Amino acid sequence: MADTVVAEGMDSPNQMDTSSTLAVPAPAEPEDSTSVDDPTSIEDATVSAETPEAQFWATLKENPSDFDTWVKLLQIVEQQDKTFAAREAFDAFLQQFPYCYGYWKKYADYEQRQSGNETAKEVYRRGLTAVPLSVDLWLQYATFIEQTSKSSDLEKVGEVQAVYEEAVAAAGLDFRSDRLWEAYLEFEKTHSRLKEVLIIFDRILAVPTQQYSKHFDRFKELVTSQRPIDILSDVEYSKLYHEVDAAIAAQESLAATTSSANSPVPPGTATPNTTTASSESTATDGTNNGHEVAAADGTSTAAADGTSTDAATDSATDAPDTAEDVNGVEPTSPAAEETGPKAADPAADVEDIAELKMLAEQEALAKRDAKMVAGIREKVISARYDIHCATQDQVRKRWHYEEAIKRPYFHVKPLERSQLKNWRDYLEFEMKEGKPERIELLFERCIVSCALYEDFWMKYVKYSESTKPENVRGIYARACQIHLKKKPNIHLAWAAYEETEGQIASSREILQTLDGAVPHIVLVKLHRISLERRHGFHEKAYQLYEESLAQATSTDAFNFYSWRYAKYLSKVTNSMPKARSVMETAIEKDSGNKRLFQQLLSLELGQGSNVDESRVEAVFTAAQNSTQLSQTAKQGFAQRRLQYLEEYGSSSTVLMDAHESYQKLYKKSGGAGKRRGGQEGGSAAKMSRSDDVVNAEDSQQASAFAKANQALQAMQQAGAAAGGVAAAQQPAYGAYGQVAGQQQQPWVQMYPGQTAATAGYTYPVAGQTWQYPQYQ
């Protein structure tokens, strides 16, 4: 350790505190819980039906987010002596709402009453892990440790200091952390650890907090009320001491030079009859050159060898003529006057002069010490003033954002729009400032107040991906497993993240958990299937499709999954027989749904050069023989059959038979198409475009189909026996499988912009027309 520098006239080094600054103990790791059971979920709660709280548990199992019911349940269990039931309730509640710091305190108090301090300490540690920014919880924990620690006084101080250090490391940068810093300062002052107090001030003066100005005032009060040597570190004190000492020495040298230049008598010049006066002056102020006091050893040069000096002899010779002796003491008896004047004692004179000189020296040193102390204090404050000004500027930038925060804590009630906007603006400001520690802290503060808002979590994830990728998984976990258990978007984003990281099992588990939390959402099930497909787990994909069909709550949902399953089988795994079977099962369940026949036809026609004409004919035959399809739908299929055979048929006989069948259907309608302005023709045109409708319903194609439909209607009205490939927009399915808040149907979302050219079919597309021969 560096040598301690002590000013002259101050206490000796043995009397001052020369110990170096105490090292801050590492934050204590949370101890493994041994007395408190693992957190209990609502599903695991076991409550007798006869207990008063049974009805509350029943309500909460139906709606775990019912905050008011939780509060009522906890009020009941707190008043009982059933420790297990209380733990069960507190654990389940705090698993659902971990940011409610007040209930961590209630839980700890309950455990302290029922099980003792160690169990209560475990609860505190769990709470601080869940909500590390809670200043209140940190203060309560520090008080708890100080009151319950059984260590010696010195060890207890170390334990409490470790708690405060952990607290300021976690929450000390918070704009509203002033109470935490003040409690830490008071703790150190109480134990007379003034050097540690100044170290804490050095840290807080650089933190923009709500009461930054008050901290600077208290810092100045400390500096002006305590000796610098008691509050400064050895290194800083030594540095400042030498700086101030050099400045004072320069001032004294300048003053001495100025005094000599203004003196009327050159130094060392003696004038008549001044010897005695000089001696008397020396005795008075101790500044005579013959009697200088050495600052190094404090001894007088006047009697260093024990002999009297010339000045002492002169004093004895030139005794005053008055009755008072050289010491200013009058004779005590008349006899003394008769015997003549008594000779002065030289040794006594020297002793008196030395004492006066020592007093003068001490006074001079005291004045110099006062200058030293004042100079050091000024430098200590000046050095921190620049930091204070910089902090003031940072506070000014953030003040209007902080003032706009009306609810810095968690609550289940929605926030006002103005509050949400303020948080977004504040985050943008901090990100522009570019200080990672402050950005991360503000995100943590934000997700306490806005824990139930998905966009803030996603914003935090996006920021962390570019700055601290190791934090991304933890942010997703907190959001999805605690606060946003039923929000699909963030779960899907987490699953995608895990997949990109190569954690396929984790991604599968995330999607499975979401599917269980919000069943019957088509998008979630399709994501699960797509995950298995991308990684070649086709059997797992089959299983998921089968589960979806079994769990379908409506005919529309069953039809949708059937079509998706059949496409997967035919396009991905080339299992056409199984795909055909899936669609045939769907048609059996909903035989009046012409869209299912269209989809089956689309499968058969989607085999490229391997199209089986007999299979295609079988679909047309099934549609014509259906007792559930309308005549309009059957006419449409007949029109579509005619188109297919004209382009791809291998037998003219079959083509002629198809045309005759179409003519019979048309005549059977009795010209209804004419009377309804071509409505029947429009329906037939829709059927001719079945492959396009199944794969895409796009507005540009709809326009082209409408024009072709108008041409077909004109031919029909003119009495021409012709067919045309034209269609209007196919009506969309109902809203089954639709996710709340989404307007488009799932199949539209899955294939945006798909056209007939990309559907995999080779027969003519809409907009082209064919003329068929007339048969009488």
C-alpha cells in the first residue's frame, strides 16, 4: 500500500484510518430451495371440495387470468395455518403474475411466521429473480437480512453490503432508484464507513435519477463536514495533498518576495539602540532570524548546546530601569530594593522565548492546515461537479418521458394509448442514444408495465438479436411461458428462432404447447405440419393431419384439412391412392359440396403427363350421379368434362357422348339460363375453372374470367350450342379456422399470388374459348 501522506500539525499516521477500500463481496447466489416446494401450477393444485377456497380454485382453473379471484383466494389462505395450501396458492399465483412484487413480500412474511427465516429467505430470492428491478423488494430483503442474520457484527455488515451491491447492480440505473441508493448510504454512514460512503456517491452522481440534485447536495455536505483524510482513498488524498501543498507554497513564496521588496530597511541591517527591542520582539512573535524554529525537528537553535547566546547576555546587561524584572514580575518585599537589582535568569528567558515561538509555529501551521483542508475539499467537489453537470444534462433529456409514465409497475388492467406511445417513444430515444446498459434497462422496465403487450416483447427480441443474441431465448421464454401463453404470433416467432438455431425438438415443443393452449387455430396446426415436412418427418405430419381431422369441430374444418392432407400426400410424398381416399371420405361426409368434387378433380388433373383419364372420368361420373348436387353444379361439371375431353381425351366417341350429355342437361334446364340472364351459364363457367379456384382466387384472374363469362352468355342468348371456358369468382369458404383479428382465409394466406400457370396443370387456362360442333 502506498505511504500515507499526513499534513504537518495533523494526527499521526497511527491515528488515521489507513486501510484500503473494502472490496465489494460478490453477489450471493440464490440458495437451492429446500423448504419451499417447487412452484405449483393451477392444474396441479389439489384442494378439497369442502374447503372455503374450493370455489375460487374452480373459477381459476377455468380462467387463470382472473386477478380478482386470485386476490380473494390469497386473502383466505393467509389467515389459515395450512402451510401447504398457502404455498400452493402463492406458488400458482406468482407463476401466473411474477411481477407482483408485493405478493412476494406477503409470501415471505407468511413463510417467516410459519417456517422460519431460511424459508422466507428462499422466497425473497425467488422474488428478486422474477422481478429484479423492484426497489421495494430489494429494500425489504436488505432489512430482512440485517434483522435476521446471526453472524458477528463484522460479518453481518459484509452480508448486508453484499445485498446492497447486488441491488444497485440490478436496479441502480433505474430513474426511480433513489430510495435504494439512499438506504445504501445510510447503512454505510451508520457503521462509520465514510470512505465507502464517498465511493457510493461517486457512483450515484453519474446516474441520471429523479433526485440527482439532492444527491449532489448531500455529497457536498459530506465533504465539508468530514476531514478529507477520513473520506478519501489513500491514492486520491495523496494526490490532492501534494497539489494543494504546492499551490500554497507558491502563494507563500510570492507573498514573501512582495514583502521584502516593500521593506524600507535592507534585511540584516542593525540600527543603534535596537538590540534590546529586537530581543523583546523576538520574545513576542518568535520571528527573529537568530531564533528560527526548524520545521523538521521542532527544536530551537537558540539553546541547542545548552549555552546562553549574546542576546541573552545583552538582555541581562540592558535590564529595564523599572521595578519590574525581565519576566514582568514586581518584587515581593522592600528588602529586594535595598540589595539592588537582581540578575536575570538566562535559562528562564530562553525557555519562555522557545515556548512563544512554538505557539507561534503551531498557530501558523494551523492556518496552513486550514488552507490545505479547504483546498482539498474544493478540489474534491470540483472534480465531481463536472460529472454532476453531465448527469443533469442526461436527466433533462429523459425528464418528459419519465413524467409521462403513470404506471411503472405491473397490472392486469390495460394501459392507455398515451402510455403505450410514451413507452415506444422512450425506447426509440434510448436506442438513438446508443448506450447498451440503459437501453436494456429501459426494455426491462417497459416489459414490467407492458408485460401483456406482444409488440414490446418482439421489439426487445429484435434489439437483442443484434446486440446480445445470448439473451434472445430467455426473452422469448419469459414472454411465452409466463405472460403471453395464448398469443400465437410470438410463439410462432420463437419456434422459428429455435428452428434456425437447429433446435428442432424445442421448436416442436413450443408449437405443441401453443396448439394445446389455443386449439382449433388452423395456422398453428399448419405450422406444426410444415415443421415436420421441412425436416422429413412425414409420418409425424400424417399423424398431425389425422389428429386435425379427428378434432375438427365443423364440416367446413374437416373439408379444409382433408384437402390440405390430400395435397400433401399427392405433392410431397407422391401417395396418390391415399390422397384419393382422403378426398373420397370427405365427399362421403359432405356429398352436396361441389367444391370437394372440384378439389378431387384438381388432384387427378395435377399428375402432369401421368394423368389417368379413367380416374378423371370417374370424378365426373360421381358428380353427375350425386343426388346432393344441384342441376346447376352438374351442368358445370358437364361443361368442364367437355373441355377436358376436347383438349386431352383419347376417344372421339367419348367426346361425342359428353357433348350429348351436356346438351341434355342444358335442355333439361328448360332455358332457365336465358330467363335468368345467363346465370346458369355463369355457374357452368365457374365449374370449368375449378382448378384455378382451388389454388387461387385472385382479382386479376377474376376480371378476365368475367369478360369470358360475358362472351359465353352472349353466345347462349344467340342460341349457339357452344361451350366456353369462363368463370366468375368462386365464393370463399366460411370463416372456419380463422384466427381472431385476421380477415383472410388460411388458404389465401398460404399461397399469395398463385395463378393457373403455377398450379401444375397443362390444360388451357381461363380466357380461351373453344367452339364445339353442333349435333342434331
